[in-house]
Amino acid sequence: MKHKGSLFIVLGCVAVFSVASVLTVVLLIQTYECPPNALDIATFGDSLTDSGNYGHTVACGSLSTFGYQRYIFDILLQNTINSRVRNFGIGGQTSFQIAHRVTHSLSTDVLTFFMGVNDIHTWDPSKNDTVTSQVAFALSQGPTVRRGVLVATIPPHCQGYPFARPDAVDAMNAEIWRNFSATTIVDLYNALVIPGTSWRHPVYCLGDLIHFTEAANAVVGYMFAQAILKLPHHQQPRGAADGVACI
């Protein structure tokens, strides 16, 4: 990474009543210019992607830390890949709403979809192509995707969540496995589930029994980063994506 400069921030704390002690903390923050060839990653999803930071970007030496995007950035950097990880998550959105935010103006190297959680409560077994059809719609809008598209499986519910529907989660994930290639799928379900059950491991559950702990974000970021590292290095034409079933 090209070094751009160093910023010294001095924080002085002087005690009142003429006490002479002064506490000075010096923080050295290094900033870097983002290389023009940094891998651009656009992460689309709901609140599990948003993490309270919709629209924020983790990029090239940034000190921002939020959600699973931070872990994607760190792991890619450990593999000598500079990246720009953009957050397109909006809490509460369904697959339909997420897909309809992808437009022809989007240009990225890697496009990720982590959605379906907010479709579970209204899931209809007679129409079990929710995620597949919405990913297909998003790609039909003509975004420029140079390296590939990744689609995550839906994570298991936390035990005790009052609106849990393990049957819907299983059916929707089965749909994802039917319609996308193994190189396209990021299997978050099996990464977070308690083996032999249909429940998310409690270490990955916040107190609301919906959202991720930082431990879960670390796992999710790791899974996405490993999938990104396996993508082909050739550039793909506008709107194309390996292994995606367009229906």
C-alpha cells in the first residue's frame, strides 16, 4: 500500500483546581492511499449486513470497524489483496426489496447477496424460489460484475426466538443449493449451526435472538473472504456471473 501520511492526535487532560498533572495521549494513525486496483466488493443484504453502518465502506487502511465487512477486508489484506468493501445492507428488507436496489449503475468486482431472513415469516411452500428469482432479477438490471456473484445461505434461528421457522429456513436453503453452483454459495448456515440441530450456536446470538455477535461477524467475514479468494481472476462481461441460475 502506498503510504500517504501520518496524523498525530494529542489529547491533553488537565486537572482542575491548579493541579499540575497533565495526561497526554499520543495516537499515531496511519492513512494510506487506496490503490487503483483495489478489489471492489459490494455487499447487499438486510440488518445482518447493515450492522448499523449502511453506506459505509471499509477501504485500504481505514480504521472503521463494523460487521462482517471488516473481517473480509482484513483476511483479504492478509492475502496481500487490497480491497474496498461497501455496505449495502438495510435493516428489515426482504429479498425483493434488496434485489430492487441493484441497478445498472452498480459497478463492482464482487457482488454478494446475504438475504432471505426477512422472507421467512411469509414464506409460501408453493413459491419456494424467493432468493433465486430475486438474485436473477438483480442481475437482469445489468450491473457490472467483473469477478463473480456470491449468494449466502440463510443462517439458523437462535433457540428461543418466538417466530422461528426452521422448516422455512431449510426449504429456502435447499432452493439455494438447487439453483446455484457450489463455487457461488457461501454456506453460512452450516458455519453457524449447532451440529445435529436446527439452531444457531448461542455464541453467535445477540440478546434479541436475531442479530449477530462479533464472533458471528468474524465467521461470516471469514466465509465470504474464502469464497472471494476462490473466484476466478478473469474479468467477466457486464452483468455476467459464474454459476448463477437465471430464471
